Amino acid sequence: MIDRPALRSIFVLALVSATVLALSACTGSGGSSAPSGGSAQPPAAQPPAKAPSQAAPSGQAAPAPQPAVSSGQAAAPTPLPTSAPAASKEKRRILYGSSAQGSSFYVHAVSVGRLWNAEVPEVGVTNVEAGGCADHFKRMEKGEFLAAPICPDEAYRAWHGLDEFKGRSGTVARYLYVYSLAPNAWAVRRDARVSQLEELDGKPWTAGTKGSGTEKQSIGIFEALGILPKLTSGGLQDLIQDVKDRRLIGLVKTQPGPRTIDAATQELLVSVPLDMLSFTPEQEQKVRDRFPYYTFMTLEKDQLTAGFPSRTVRTVTQTLGTAVHKDLPED
């Protein structure tokens, strides 16, 4: 059994260290001052590997944790943990949902997994590449993921039985910690000559990575505002390439912090001039009327990086946090 005070201390250390690692990987040495035309590249992530298919037998150490499993591979469901402590030599195996490679959130999740493995010998964490918050929550409900980033709006709707959770409540997730505010960048190609949200009507656009909380949130916002773009859904790298090739004029991408640009957004800025769209006071009120649990924040000119945004904008934001399955025992 893990001593509870010690475990709490370890998780605090994991939070602080992982966040520093993630932000360092996202921003390099300059953070918000990196020029949009620079040569920054997205942080390297571990190559996908198959997740372990079964738990190690009692009394035998589990295999060493593997790198992230691609979302295209079928990860074997993990039986829900019981309240009984693991045997003294048996690791508690945890599949950790880790967003899409190329995203700063993937880097953070992998950093946390490495730190847990290094500092908590009683657990064995394997990072699993997945679609995002919505996908994480579904797989946590199935018992596949015991830890993952979960978006607060998703958790709120689940807890209160709203929208896609109507008629049932999803109370499977418990927040372990919250570590940042995350503004959504409604990023548009400058050569598209679109300066207002309503001008996206009928335009090729993506609301976010398939299965992500950003995609779910952005589609709801479009519906609340009566804007009907031609939406495309897909994997992060495919969507980035579509914007580069002008098949899409822009995308919605959550940023890892109010002064930290996301790796995928930075990758786009290297070759594509982008700017951010802003919500008007009337649009913001319409969104709040439909989704009272959504919040907005102001981003000043150059707040994420030089030239992005090019002016003061209002945008939707959310908190970022890691949740664990409610049946994961404290010890």
C-alpha cells in the first residue's frame, strides 16, 4: 500500500515538473515571443506502440511501460480496479489517454506519465494517443482509461445529464488537478480575407480534431450563433496539412496557456500567415445564454506569439486538468 501523504507529495511533484516540461517543450526558450515566421517545430513525441494486453500476474513485476499507443490501434480494455491494494510486487497498470501527437497536450500527458513511472514505483503508466477530451471521457466510461485530460465543459454536462448525456449522468471522472487556463484560437488564414466569425458561413473550416472537446464545443457555438461553415473532421496532422494546402481556411485549436502557443498552431504559423477571429459582445452573450458554463477571456495583441493575435480579441477559454477514474483507489 502506498503511503497517502507520500503519494500526495509525489503527485504534486508530478504536476509541477510535468507542467514545466510541457511548457518548455511547447515554447522552447522564447515562449510568447517566438516570431510567427520562425523555424519552430512541434515538440517530438514518442512513436506509437501497442498497449499491454493484460495485467501482470500477482507477485510478478509488470513489463516496462510502453510509449503511446496510436488511436488507430485497438487498445485492450483494462478491467476496472478494485479497492483491494495490489500485491507488494505488482504494479497498478494505468492507461493514460494522451490526445493527438503533434499537440502540446500530448507532450504534457507523456511527461506526466514518465514522471509517475519514475516517482511512483507501485504504478505502471502507458500513454495512449487518442482524439481528445470527448474520446477520453467515452473510453474512461468503458474502463479503458484510468487517467486522461478531461475538459470541464464535458465533465459538467456529464455530471448534470445535459446534451449528449441527457437521460443519464456520467460521474465516472474525478479531477486530480487543474493546471492552466486554455484559450481557443479561432485561427484563420490571412489570405482568406475573413475578419468576423459570421463570415465563416459556407466556408471550409474545421471545428477541431475529431473526438476532441474543442470540436464538440466549437460545433455547439456555431449552432448557437446560427453560423453554418462547411466543416471537416479528422486527425490533427491531416487538418494542419489541409490548412496549409488551402483546402481549409482555418481551424479552432486550444492553446496550452494564455501566454503559450500550441505546437500545432506554431507549426502552421511557420508557413501560413494566420490571425485570430474575435467574438463580439453580442455573440459572446448568445453563447453564454446557450452554454452558461462556458467562459471567455481577452487576449492582447501578440499575447501568444508575435503577430498572433494581431489585435485584442475575445475568445472562449476553459481550464485544463487531469482526471482519474472514480474507482481508482487512493492506495
